[in-house]
Amino acid sequence: MKSRKLIVTILAAIGMVVNDVFGKPVSEETMYAALGLIGTYILGQGVADHGAQGAARVAIQDGKKLSEGVEKVIDKVEESLDGDDDGPNWDDNLEDSE
């Protein structure tokens, strides 16, 4: 029941039934115009929902690419730490400065 499209459709149907029960106080032309507006709204919401899903899909893909990039950087750092080089030799640096 969270769908705005469903709620608007139900309200339009209720409006048509109420108009018919009360002897059509609203003209047919007005009803058709209102239904046209409601249909346009529902169509627009469908397009917007589809666009939001597409944007979410792109964000997920970008997140995966970022994650893959971070994993590559971590792998490079781990490779450099796993080598024979155990980092700078601080004793050599102290002798150079004296």
C-alpha cells in the first residue's frame, strides 16, 4: 500500500463510482480530463521509478568498481610488505646525518 500509483488509481476508481452513484454531478468531459491527468501522473511516476532503479544500478556498479580498485591497492601493498625488504634501515639514515 506504499505505492503512490496504486493509491491514485484506487482514488480515481472511487471517484468514478461516487460520481456514477450520485447521478453524474460531474460531466463526462471533466471525468475524462481528470482520468487523463491521473493516467499521465501514473505514467510519469512509472518513468521516475524506472529512472531511480537505473540510478541505483549504476551506483552499485560504481561501488563494485571502487571496491575492486581498493582490493588491487591492498594487494599491491601486501605484495610490497611480503618482500625481503623489511622497510628503511634507520641505522643507515643515522650514520648519513652525522
